[in-house]
Amino acid sequence: MDVFEAIEKRRSIRKYEATPVRQEKLEKILEAARLAPSASNVQPRHFIVVAGEERKRALSAGMFAGFLKQAPLVIVACGDEKKSPKWYHIDVAIAVENMVLAATGEGLGTCWIGSFDENRVRSVLKIPENLRVVVLLAVGYYSGKEGFGSKVFRLVRKRKSLDEIVSIEEYGKPFRPSLE
């Protein structure tokens, strides 16, 4: 699968099979994160892979994070605030999107989670003070079962067109995509 195909196929998965993620797939996903660019090449990121049921349960306490319990893996993406105070969160986000696309290419589903109590995550995973939790990433095989709410949401919330999200030269000057 090429990169653009992975971008098109990628979506937020909240229902996972119990099938474990093979080590070589996990390593490829983590390698994609390692290769991500960062401001001044500081690389202020650290990832914690969580597969244990007790820890996944603790991480699933966020309002919209309950499904983390069933995901085979949760990758906790952290940024070093001391090494890169202004850019750590952006550098981590770039690395996480690399992981998402690599996982999609490997036939896995993912979902970014921003619904978490950072202090609780820090405590459960013994994260040092210099690291900030930026995002939790669920990873696993899609169960193929989509809830009613997800189906309705997808029908109601279509992706905006390019001319709705892009201006040319200055804000408000419409971008006109070619019809080719």
C-alpha cells in the first residue's frame, strides 16, 4: 500500500479483535516514529508500549477512552518539555501520525486519544517529570463491528472539500481544484 492509499484508508478504530500485534509489525510502527522529523532534530519524544490488561484498564479511564481496554496495544506518546519547550508537542504529533500511517499499511487500526488524565497516566506508567503525555494511541486489528453511533457520525460528518479548507495567497481567496 502506498502512502496516499494509507492516508485514504486510515480512520479512527474503536473496536478491536483480541489478536495480538506481531512484534515485527510493532517494530515497524515504532521505527516510523523514530524516523519522523523534529525541530532542530532534537527528537524530544519517548514512547511507552502498553499491552498489560491492568495498565490498559487504568489508561481507559478517560471520558472517551473506554475502548482502550480491548485494544491489543496502547502506545503512550510523550514529549520532553525540557529538551524542546516550544515544539515537543508538535514533534510528538508528527511521529504519531507516522505511526498511524505505518500501522494502516500493516493492516492495523489505530485511534488517537486525547481524553486522559495526565497525572494518572504519569503515575500508572512511572513517567518522569521532564516528559509530558501528549497522546495515547490504540493499536490493533479492526473487529469489523462498528457501533450505530459511529455509522451515523460518519454519514453526517463528511470530509470537507479542498475549496472549503484552502485559500490561495490570502485567507478567503478560494482555491479552485482542477477537475482532472
